[in-house]
Amino acid sequence: MTRHPIAQIVGAIAALAIAASCATTPKAAKAPSPAAPPPAAAAEPASAEPAAVPAPDAQRAKAAALRKRAFDLGLKELLPADYAAADAAFAEGIGGYGKDNAASTASFADSSVRFGSLISESLPMLAAKERGRAEALRDTALGKRADGLFPELFSFAEAEFAVPTAAEASGDYEAAAAGYRASSKAFEVLYKLCDAESARKAIVARDFEKWDPSNWTLAETKFAASRDLLPRDAPAAGASVDEAILRYGLASRTALEYYASDRKLSSEAEKDRASGIKAEVAVKDEFASALAIHSRAEAAYSSRDFEGSSSLYDRAAAAFAAAYGHAKTKMDATKAELDSLDAALSERGID
């Protein structure tokens, strides 16, 4: 039999009610625990300061030593551009020192390399340059006959020259350069000794030493000292011979001034003697010529050209003496004619 639909619906509701009453009541669900906060991020370490670069004292000292060596060797004049570049690097090192020691260190290292290369490259050139100078001074000494005037000292200088020649041949250019410089000094002293000897002989030949005994004596002392010192101390010998030349010069100038004054007096005495017999009338042109020479002597004397004035005064004195002689001859001839005329008139009884 078919059940009525309403009955079916009622039955279904009843079955649902029974099932609900038989079911176990579920436990209340736990509320979720609050979320744990995320672990704190590990604190990042603060940025570490870069390690301080120490002051480049050792690099600075090395560069300074090479720089001084290059300067003492005269390389600044030999290779000026290379020296300037090395020196500029050194200046950069000084500028950065204590402010940027890393840059300063690099600059000092660069300067050391540059100065080292400069020294290595230029030492052969330096030796050649110093050899050329020594050879030129040797030629000068030979030209002044040092080998004949001072044979022993010249032999000494020649031996000095042989030492750096051997050093250069062996490749020791620094020793060669130093040796050539010493040899140059020896040859320089030698040619100056020749100059001093010439000045000395000129004074003795004219008996000028008596006019300035103080400077003459000192010149003689220094001249002797320079010859004695040369084999032992060429620089001291050079200073001594320089003073000897100076003192000989002073003695000579003093003597020339006194001599010129003496020649002036002599010329004026001859002029007065010629004027005393009216030479300016008797031999007018000759006296005028002597007077012109005397005027030139006076001008030279006023300008302190004592050598030139002495020569002119001597010429004027000779010209005045000649004018006197010729005027006297004319005067004597005229007097003789007058005496002869007087004698003739007297013979005739004519007063």
C-alpha cells in the first residue's frame, strides 16, 4: 500500500530527531593561541671602520735618500724632465702624509722607482760629462805650459786623471764621476798657478813689488802655499792660488798708479823744460803734437787707466824732450848767428 506523502514527510522528520538525540555532543573547539611574535631579526653588526694605514715613514726615508743622492750627483741639471717627474711624485707623498697614508705610500714608492731609474740611467752620462770637463781643464793647463812650469804638480794631476779613467772603463760610473771632479780641480789649480806665475813675473820685471810690499808679500805666501797644498788638498790649494792672484793684482794696480804718477811728473818736467826755451814758438807744431799726447795721458789717468796713461806720459815726455832739443838747436844757431854778427860789427867799429 502506498503511503500518503504527508505521512512520509512526518516520518522523515521523526527519524532526524532520533538521530540527533543519539549523537555525541562535540567538545567546544579551543580558541587558537595568539601567534607568537616572529623572532627578532639578529641585529646587523655596525659597519667596521677600515683599518688605519700607518704613516709611510720607511718609504718616505727611502725616497728622500734617493732624491738627495740624485741632487748631489747633479742629475737635476743632467736630466731635468726626469728629475722633475720624480720630484713631483715625492711632493705628492709629502702632501698626503698623515692625511691619506695609502696614497702617500704609493707616491713615495713611485718617487723611489723614478729616482732609482734616473740614477741608473744617468750615471754613465754623468761620468762622461765630468770626463769632458776634466779634459777641457787639462787642455787649458797645457795651453798655459803647466807641464813645463810645474812638472811635478802636472805629473800628480795626470796620475789623478788616470784613476777615474780606469773606474769608468770598469763600469764604476759613480766613482769615475767623483774622480773626474777631483782631477778637474787639480787641473784648475794648475792653470791658475800659471796665471799667478805670469802676474808675478810681470811685477818683478818692472820692479813693481816695492810699491805695495804688503800685498806683494801676502801674494808670495799664498802662491807658495797653493803649490804645497795641491797634492794633499786641491780645494784648499785652489782657494790659496785664487787669493795669490788677487793680491798680485792689487799689488800691480797699486804699483801702476804710483808708476803712472811718476810718469806724469816726468812728462810735466819735460814739458816745462821745453816751454822754458819757448819751444811752443820755436817748434810750434812739434810742441803741439807733444801737448796732444800729454792731454790723452791726462784723460787716461783721470779714468784710472794707469797702464795706458803711463805709456802715454812716457811718449809725451819723449816728445817734449825732442821739442826741447830741436828748439835749443834753433836757439843755439840763432845765438851763434847773432854772436857772429856782433863780432863782425865790432871789427868794423860799429857798436
